[in-house]
Amino acid sequence: MTGWRFILITIVLMKTKDSRVINGQVSPDNLNPYYNESMEIEKRLPEHVLPRKYVIAISPDFQKDKFHGSIRIDLELLKVSFYYSNVTVNDLTISSTKLYTKKSQTEIQIQSVFPVRKREMLVIKPYRNISLGEYYLKMNFSGRLKGKISGFYLSTYVDENKSISIKFDILINFMTMISLHYLLLCRKLAVSQFEPFYARTAFPCFDEPSFKSIFLIRLVYSKKLFYHAQSNMPIVEMETMGDDNDKTIAYFEPTPPMSTYLVAFLVSDFECLGTHMNLLNESKIPVAVCVRPMFKQKAAFALNITIKAMKFYLETFQIDYPLPKLDLIGVPDFTTGAMENWGLITFRETQLLHSENDSSCTNMRRVSLTVAHELAHMWFGNLVTMKWWDDLWLNEGFATYMEHIAVDFLFPEWKLMDSFPLYTKYISMRHDVKLRTRSVVKRIEDLNEIEEMFDRISYQKAASVIRMLEDTVGNSKLISAVRKYLRRYQFRNAESRELFDILGNTTQATIDIVDFVRRWMRFPGFPVINVRRDKAGFQLLQRRFATSRRFSETIDDGSWTIPIRYVTSRKDGVKLDWFLANYSCGNNNVLELSLEKSVDWIKLNHDSIGYYIVNYTEDAWNVFGNLLFYNPSLIFTLVVSLIIFTLKLSQALSAMNRADLLHDAFLLAGAGLNYSTAMNLTFYLMNEHAYQSWAVAMEWFGQMNRLLHKTHVLRRFRRVPCLDIERSLQRRPRPLPEDNRKEAAKVPIGEH
């Protein structure tokens, strides 16, 4: 049976102009004469060539700020092809490329190797056809460590804990002494950051998330610098090599099947604070937080959060963490907040370190949420990975949602889920309101579009929709569906539609839950519901929200199925009704809520869980303003008024409902609602002690401050919020509890 004529091994060349192959391989002057840039090459790697295993040896050279390595990729050819098969590389120099049959170990002669720059692919063309079966590719390569913060790169720090005593010649000037002192204290480390497509800058690979494979990694480094190596898996063997036995080879255990962007390695002099964690199968694995030595005492909090959050996730998902260890690494130079490399999670130091003595409670929350987010990825993203980047929300949306669930469980006194919209919905809506916003699931056509997916839509909006889904179907049914999803696709890839199907079969909701979720994930923007009173009760009209009136007239309406949870002046609990999408109605997609005439007011979107905003009539906004406001100038009734106000407000509208009214009013003000409506609502803030309303108000006050910059009304505007804040703080100081800090740092720890 005949096979390939060409093998396109896409070793992604992100900067192909800098990539070259020596000795008959890729170089700008040695391109295949039959190739030109107009040749039609698929944008994605072909699915009939599968990488089954990588054996990677890589050695950083800290003196030359370079690295070199070798790789063997075991391949399986699934069907006959007379075109190309792909591997990816970028910014690498390839010095040798050889292809072998796996069974007979026979070398296959290669006619030419050349890059496809516009696709970042390396094409390998054999002289003869190749049969179906198993093969392996061997390559030697080298690259640069310096000048980047992605791929395999160099990071530095100054070790301020080490004191150096050196006798300098009296003729050495002061500046030379300072420079030498800095060089002696400056420490280097080599670390990786491969998401979304930077693995190709460190080693030749099939750099797409769907190509899961097993990785055997070997790191070679100098013994003289007192370094040690870490990767996704534990070290299984150490070996000394070199003319003076000055190098160490660390051999790591093989990984489970995983995507290239999750591969990680580190060569450093970091110190670790560690303990052990219990798994569901009652075995224990080591867990450690590794940082530069001077910050070791700040690692205890993150270690404690890791142990507790992992226990929560294990019990929630009922699927064991499949790796034999878990390390969290603080990196001095890091481009993102953190990265969920399986078994070797990397963090920006500010997202990982916390000191009981000099760090704020805000830092406690930031570290807790970041750690919980990355740990959620051990299941969402690592165990089950999206097939392609257009479904990034399967990773990031669930991790964002679960981080809040986990931290709310660990610190119930923070009441984090009571403020969930503050950290997700309200943030994403400020981006989602834009004319050119995108849908959560977006078709990715070009490599340059991938990094744009790491935004508020994939994270905060997706998390908000998941929260709305949970409120609709119930927590137990959602978790049941999630467990089925994780079990069915573990060590594999999944798409949105496969999760939708599981949700539909598991939740058994009264509506078409698959259509409900699909619409929210595939339509851009969000709806505004206009409410007005009629003879039967209240009439609701939905349309996509837009700050531009001209834009709002050109978009389709009635695209969403919306769960309408509401409360009324009757205080008879939270009600649910469904606003079903209906394309045929056009601008007349209306829902009638039949309520008695005795109902004075209705507040839609209870606790702001739904991903939509609500616009009321002017009379209704005034009713809410009166409901929230009391007259502080009546001194003799101040105490009585405060008591009545507090009781009335807590019974009528929850803290998040009050914040939601402020948020919607200010957002609508940017689309034509009078700003006086929004500002009138803020007058009650002098009596507001809940965090949620103040957080919303301060965000919009900041935006208005920038809007009114250099205008004559700026000074008058600034006075009102300041007076309200001063009165509120003077009347009821609320010190934050200190017990959280002490308890959070308690964990049995050791060193390794």
C-alpha cells in the first residue's frame, strides 16, 4: 500500500525568517526549488499524522544564553496522502533531520526540507512514497534563551540574601565594584511558557492542542551553578556527564497524554516549601511551592490554599489528580498571572506570594483566586482539553467559575459568591458592550487570532453564563454533568457541542437547555430588557444592548433565551419565568408578566445572576430611588430613620440587587438614559455598608471623573462621593477579621 509522497512536519516557525536548517536541512538559501509561497498549504496540521510520543533532551547554556537539544517524535500515519504532513517550529536552528521506520529501524532518505513561512510549518519531503504505519523523526536543534518572555527563556533576579566579601584592589573604582557586586549576586534561571503556541520555539512539535501525546523529558544542566531541574513529572534518574563530570542529566517520568502547550521545564536554584496531599485513592503525593530563596517564607499561604483547594476539587469532581506530584513555581519575569502547566504550575510572584506581616487582605484574596484558578485547570484544560482555541472557554470559563466556588468554600466569611457579578459579569460587560465584541465561541481562522481569545469574554463572560446556568438547573445537576464530561473525555479533547449534549441529557430542564447555552455562547453582546407597566402587569421587551442608537437599529433582536428571576414589593419570594428567544417576532419579542395591581414595583434579575441588564421607566427608576433613599438632614429622626432604612432595605432588596440597580443605571446612561437617574440612586450610599454597591459606585465614579476631566463641573462632582464615603465610614467602621490570616498559614510543611 502506498503512503505519503511528502511529509509536512509542522515544527512551528513563529519567526521563520530567523529559522534555518544546516547540512541539507532548512535555510533561506536552501529552499526546495519546487516550493514557492503561493503553494496552498492547509492552515491547520493534518489529522492523519499523529504524534504518539516525544523524547526530548534540552540543555540551557547560561554563559551564552542559548539552549540546544535533540528530539525523537514517534509518529503514526493513518491514511494515504500525496500531500503534506505537518510539524511546527519557530526561531530554532535545525542542524539535523532524519526519518525512520519504527519497525525495521530503516532510515528513509529525505529529498528536501523547507519552511512554509506563512503557515509556520516545516516541510519534509522524502524521495519515495511511504506506507501506512509507524515512524519516528529525529532532529537536533538550538535556540536563544535571551530577549523574550515566552517559549524557553531566561529570567534573572538578584539574590539579596547573600553577602559577598571580596578584597578589591584600591585602584578599582567604585562603579566597577558595584557592577561586580551585582554580577555576583545576579542569578539566572531558564523557564518555559508555551501557551498558546510557543512550544514550537523550544522544540519541534505538533503544536496544536488536539495532538495529545506522551512526553519523556531530559534536562541537562551545569553542576557548578548549584542548580536543579523540574518538569511536569518527578525525576526518575540522575546521571553525571561531561569531561569533568560537570553536567547533570535529569530524567523525568513519562507524562500522561497531554497537549504541547502544557509541557514545562525549569532549571533554577529555587528552594521549595512542601508537604503531601491525599488523593481519592488514599495515596499521597508531594506538593511544593518553589520560589527564589529570599521569598521562601512567603510561600506558606499558597501551599495551604493548594492543599485545601485540591481537596475541594477532588471531592467535587470525584476524579483523582492523575500526576504523581504538584509544584507551584514563582517566576521573577512572567508575562501572565499564572500558567496551568500540568504538575508544574508557574506564577507571577505577586500572584503566589503572601506574607502574614506585610501583605493585605486584598493580596490574600488575589493569591487565593489565582491558585484556585490554576488548580481548576488540572481538570478543565489539562485532563480534558479543548480541541481548538475557538473553544477556549471550556478551559478558562470553567476555571474562572470554579475559582470563585472553591475560594467561597474555603473562606465563607468573605461571601465571595454573593459578589460574583462584581468580579465577572460587570467586568466583561464593559468589554462586551463594544460594537466589535465577539461571541464566547469564535471561529479561529488565523494564528494571530489565537492570543486575542485570552480576554474578558473567554474568562469572565463565560463564567457568568455558567453561573446563570447553575442557577437555572441547580448546582447538583450541573456538577453531575461536569463529572460525566470529565470522565468521558479525560486525556482527550472536547468541543462545546459535546459538553452541550451532556448538559442536555443530564439536567432535564423544562426548556431546551442545549439551545439555551448554545445561544449565549455563540451570540455576541448581551440583551437589555425594557420593562413597562400595563393593565395585565408588566411587559418585557428584549433586544441586544448597544451604546450607539444607530448600531442598535441594525442588529437582530430576540436572540437569547433568558431566565427571568425577579422579586416584587409583595416580598413573596423569588419568582422565575422564561423569556424565550423568537426570531420571527423581530422587535416585538415580548414577555407578559401577569401580576396584581397591588404590586408597586418589580426588580428583575435577582442578585444580578443573569447576564443581562434591565431598563425601567422613569417612574420606576424614581420608585427605586425613593426606596433606597432617606433624608439625612432630619437630625432628630436620624437614629430611627437609620434603623427603619436598614430593615426596609434588607427586606426589600439584597445587597447585590442594590448594586445591580446602580450598575444598570450607569451602563444605560452611556446609551441615552439621563445621568441624573444614575446619580440620584447614589444618594443612599451614605447609609450603605455593603461592599457591593460601593464597588460598583466607585468604578463608575472613576469613569465619570475621567469623562469630566478639565470641565467646570469636575470639582462639584468630586465632592458628593467623598462626602458619602466619609459619612458611611464614620458611622459604621468594619475592621476586617484577622483570624483568616493566621488560620490560612497553618499547614504541616517540610522542605525538599
